[in-house]
Amino acid sequence: MTEYYMGVKQVAEHLGITPGGLLNLKLPEPDVCIGRTRGWKTETIDAWNASRPGRGVGGGRPKKHAD
């Protein structure tokens, strides 16, 4: 049975971001390495993406309070 893995470009496409956008993210450990090329199963990326905090969590400028 053939197993399929996604490279960095395919992971970016799967997540709907640019490959350069992945540079800001800490990807999970790859499921496979062939030479210096990393590969992930779709299930691995989906589980990792679901566990990431949402946009704006823990960062940004505090909101001003209305006095």
C-alpha cells in the first residue's frame, strides 16, 4: 500500500497560506524524512492545526478601557 505525504509546499496549500507563511509556524515533527526533505501525513497536519491557538491569543496591544 502506498502512503502519501505532504511537503512544505503542500502543507501550505492545505492550510491556505503561503509557503513563506510557514516560516513563522513551528510545524510538528515530520512523519518521514527523505534526505533533507520532510513529509507529513494529512492527519498529522490536521491534528496539529486543530491544537494551535487561535488568532490574537496571547498577543497584541491591550484594548483601551472606556472610562
